[in-house]
Amino acid sequence: MAQTTRIWTPIDFELDGKQTGSLRLPISSDLSAYGWIPIPLVCIKNGDGPTAVLIAGTHGDEYEGQIALLELARSIEPSEVHGRIIILPALNFPAVEAGRRVSPLDEGNLNRLYPGEAHGTATQMIAHYMATVLLPMADLVVDLHSGGRSLDYVPCALVRPFADNDLDDRQMTMLRIFGAPFSCVTDGKGGGGDTTLPATAEKLGVPVITAELGGGAMLRSYGKELARLAVLRLLDHIDLRVDGALPQPEQTRVMVGGRGGFLYAEAEGLFEPASKPGDEVTAGQHAGYLHSIERPTEAPVGLVFNVSGVVACRRFPTLTRRGDCLYTVMQDFEPAERQ
């Protein structure tokens, strides 16, 4: 089977100027045999230089990044850049349109389906286009997230470590330039492992900065503004854009995250949290209760944190099922010695 992408676009990535249009995701249905779904796209180019790919809407119910990129798409002009900026503010457009984490077309979680398939489901096709067309163009990728409907996150930037020390150092520098209150070096095991965008980008040697900017399917103004300014600072850092008027990044606290910091519900019930994102906690500390709905006279299940550190995120809905993530905790980062 051919592995050429089925997604196409009338936008010419080699043309100078600002172009606004869409990627066209082919979807054949009973009422639209040759139809396509638009994925909004803006390309801003001025001569030779680095390429930055800016993404939001990987999950449709995460809004700070979407609005930050819409503002940047409107405000950045070709005369301000030396290179190319590709902006996709609603990458998984079917999920964005539905206000859902996953696509209503195939229940696909875009950040769990990389590197995708050229002739796969709708979400697999989007992942494949990113992996085979856009990532190979990129000198930097910024992927803006938040907790969506199920989680509330402290604003933080994240990287997946690179085996290449030089690339890893570049990403760590970019974390500090992003300027979130917290930065997290993650092993990826709590999410999609090798099926995520950063895992695919690592194979291509492309640095990726991911951000978590809020949650609860709400717009947090702080997270949106952090994303906007952080992206501009990163564009300046790779010499794609120059603007000395930007505020300097705040000092970030570098943390590490992994599966050991996750606290899951072991029963169904109503979740009563005892800590919030950004709180310092210790192993064994009371984390909240799960109250049984069906057994009203039974004492609630007490929860405790597994590790000491800072709460990165907390479950947003109160109604909880067994297996739901209630908290993740980050710990202070201790860089490993290199051979």
C-alpha cells in the first residue's frame, strides 16, 4: 500500500507572504462521496530561515493554545519574520468542532496515534501528515495543550528527553525561554509512550516544546497569554523573528514526571480533593476522599499521595470511575551525569 499522504492543501509552503487556508482531510460519506474536512492552516513566510510549526487543538477541548495561536496568526506579518511559521490552531479539527478530546469521526486521540497511517482513519491520516510532511520541515515544534474536560493543570512546559545530548540541551534551553512557572522533563510513560508527537519528532531530530496551560474545558487568561508570549520568545530564540520589546521569561522550576507520580481512583464515587495544582505535597499526605454514591452510610475511601513533589494536575469532574486519574505529581529534576 502506498504511504503517500492523502491530505492536501492549496497553500504553497514555499511562497513568501501570509497565506490562510486549510489542510483538506478526505472523508467519503453517504452524502459526500468526494468530500473533505478543513483543518485551518496559516503559513507566514519571508525568505530563507528556520521553520517553526505551531500547534493547538490536538485535543479539541483545550482552549488556551487555540486562542493564543489565533491571535498570533492575525498579528504576525511576513515583514517581521526571517523564515517560515506554520500555524495549525485546530489540528484535530473534528475534535475541536465537537468540543471533545477525541475525534467524533473515529474516537481517535491524535497524540496516541503517531506516526499515523496514510490510508488509516481520519485521525491516523492527520498524524501521518504531521509525521511525513510537516515535521521534516520543522526546526522547532510547539504543541499547546491543557487538561481539557477531565483535568486542571498548573501552567507548565514539558519536554521528552533526547538521546542526542546536543538536542537535549537545546530543548532544556527552550524550556527556560518558554518561561512557565514549572517545566517538566517527562519519560512519556504516563501518556502515549512512543505513539506521541514528541516521540516521532525525536526520530527526526526536531525539538518539541509541549505546554499544559489550564483545564476544565475553560479558558484561563493567564495560560493563553503565557502561550502567546512564550511562542514569540521561542521564535526570537531560533532567529525566526526579532523583537527586543518582549518581557523576559520568569524563572522556571524544572521538575521530572513519570508514572510513579500518578494517583488513580481504585473505586467509583464522588471525588473530594484535598490539594490543587501547584501545591507542594509529601508521600503519604492526605489527598482527598472518594465517596460512594450507592452506599451512603459507608465511610469514604481515603486517598494519599504516592510521592513527594508538586501537584501538576488534578481531576476536574467530581463524578469519578475506577481507573480515572485523580492527580499527577512532579518531582524536582536531578540531571543525570552523561557518559
